[in-house]
Amino acid sequence: EYRFPASFDEFPPLRNDALLQSAQGVSPVDLTRLPPIWIMRQAGRYLPEFQAVRKEHSFFTVCRTPELACEVTLQPIRRYEGLLDASIIFSDILVVPQAMGMEVQMLGGVGPHFPSPLKNPEDAQSRILDRKVDVYEELKYVYAAITKTRHGLEGKVPLIGFCAGPWTLFGYMVEGGGSRTWEKAKAWAYKSPENAKAVLQKIAEVSAEYLVGQVQAGAQLLQVFDTNADCLTPHGFDTFILPYLALLPKLVRSRLASLSIPCPPMTVFAKGATSPAQLSALSQIGYQTVGLDWTVAPRYARQHTGSRVALQGNLDPSVLLGGKEAIKREVRNLTWGPDGFLTCAREGIKGGWIVNLGHGITPGVDPEDARYMLERVRRECAKKSKD
Ligand code: CP3
């Protein structure tokens, strides 16, 4: 029977706090220390050791079995010993719709599948809005995995907890799976905006409670993945995305305060939300770090976020499919290119940087090419100037 740890003192002391320093804005890119690095989806199918676990166990069995979730979370930390500065708990954003009573399957070659997606506002009313969710009971397997992983990490690197942005989950719950256009979810929002907002509010409340539980279990930073933030109009973004992204840190902060637990740093990754207004807004809603996809130049992102937040990203994941020469060239561009992170820092532009890809690493990547990328980033960051 799982219980939250009585005190965080029972965990091994953290020996590498580069991520937390950068995410708290304590450490701007100052060219005297290496920025922290991790890889979105770093525990995944590109690793043969992950494939080996998946051959024996279904995707959600891995998520629901703390020993297995812990094991695959540690795999990239072991393989890239000394080259990664963070771990992220192995789970999925879709465990939240499951906790809300929806069935979700993971189909090989297809991806997530909801046999019974939300049909219409009346359906959402009875299945989602009128339903009380026992977040702790439904998701304590994630908490157990987090607590176990904090021990397994032996303080090597911090552990990140996560959830989805409400709009992204709404999309899956309405479409029943991934979609190119997300038109069912969009049609719903256009046709029944008040109902959509009520559902988004409910998802945000459940997600906030889930994030708080992850902190109680031992998560040291929280990231919100709003992967579908690119599919609405600017007005739609302001109506159905931004308010619910803003609600998460607000609810998490106040709930943790009432428990006398310090709020860890939070990161928002709203993929595709890269207009000046959107970057500016994301930097002012309670997150300490804004994640960037690869379509935005670091200099431009800094211009619109100021030094209010650290930035995370944003190497194109496809670069890792382009071979070593391309990796070297693109890492060079990310750091010391005319609009690169280190060029900006050299010019005195303030703000922290957490190195990452602009989206998750893909299954076709050779793990040795991923290692080469990590090494090249370190090499470029060790330089104090362009050459
Ligand atoms: O290492 C980590 O980053 C932690 C694990 C993690 C997974 N999913 C594991 C996973 C995280 C952070 C996620 C988040 C997630 N899940 C997102 C948001 C981030 C993003 O990448 O956009 C989304 C949209 C999902 C939903 C989801 N889960 C999809 C669309 C898929 C299918 C992907 C595919 O390419 O088939 C998944 C499955 C999934 N989640 C896998 C992994 C490692 C692969 C499935 C498998 O092992 O069979």
C-alpha cells in the first residue's frame, strides 16, 4: 500500500542541481557553467533496452508497474551517464483521462485509442462534469513510481513530473485518438464554447491535483505538455488554451502552500505557440521556464519573453536523423549561430537556458547519434565565444 513519503529528507541528496538552478532563474546563461541538458521522451523506443521491456509488457502495464516505470526512467540516465542533467518519470499524459473514467488503449503502429470518446456536451456533462474523480486512488501508481525513482536515481539528477495542457487532453478525449486537424474538438469548442470551457476547467482541476500529488511523491520540477497549442486561432488560443495553462500553476501553488510544501519550478511547453503575443503571454502566467519548439529562433524567443523566464529547447528532433555532420552543424547553430542561445548570452541578453529538443525524440534515432548531440552541446557550451 503506497503512502507519500513523510519527509523529502528520506531521499538521497541531489548532487546535480543544474536544472533546478536554471529553472529558478538563478543561473542565467553566463558562459561560466554548462547549461543543463535533457531530452523530451528520453525514455522511449529509440533505446533497445526500452524495446526489450516493451516486448514483455504492454505500454500501460509499464506505466502502472512502479518497478518497470522506474526501470525505463533510469535507462537513459544509465546509458548517458554524466551527459544528462534530468530524468522525467515514465508515464503518459493520457493517464489523466483514464483517471477520469475513460478507457484508453495504446495500439501498436496507431498510437492512443479511446474506444468511447466524448460524443457531445450532454455526454461530457454526465461522464466528465458530473463525476467526482479520486485522483489519489486512480493515480497513486504514478506517485509510487516517482517515489521509487527518486531512490533509484541516487541523487544523480532531479526528477521531472508532468501532465498535459487541458486543450491537448480535450482533443484526445473528443477525437478518440490523434488527429491531423483536431476538427471534432475545434467544432465542439466553436459550437458549445461554454461546455468546452467547463470541460477544460475540470481537466485543469484534476491535472493540478495530480501535479500536487507528484510533488508530494518526490517530483522536483513540473512540466506541462500542450502539444496541440498550434491548432486554434489566436483568439481560440486566448480563449481555450491560455486561461487553462494559467490555471495550473495557480492551483498547484495555492494547494502546495496550504500543505506547507515549496512549489517546484514549472515549465510550459505549448508547441506551436510561437507568435510574439503567445510567447509573451506564456512568460507571464506563473511558469519559470517556457519550452520552445524548433520553429522559433532563440533570439526571437528571448525578445518576446525578456528575462522573465528560462527558455528550454529547441533543436529540431529530425536533426538526430541527419547524421553526425548535420548534428554538429545544427548544434553549432543553436548555440553560436547568429541568433543562437550563446551568441545572445555573449551579447549580454539575460535569461536561463535548458538545452533540449524542440519536441520528443523519435523512434528511428540511433542512440549513438543522440549521445553525439549531447557531447557536441557540451563542447560548444564550454567555449566562451564563437570561435
Ligand atoms: O521520456 C519521457 O519523456 C517520458 C515519457 C512520456 C511519454 N509520453 C511516453 C510514451 C511523455 C512525457 C509523454 C507525453 C505525451 N504523450 C505527449 C506530450 C508530449 C509530446 O510528445 O507531444 C503526448 C501527445 C502523448 C500521447 C501519446 N502517447 C502519443 C501520441 C503516443 C504515440 C506516439 C507514437 O509515436 O506512437 C504515446 C505513446 C508513448 N508515450 C510512447 C512513449 C515512450 C510510445 C509507445 C510505445 O512504447 O509503444
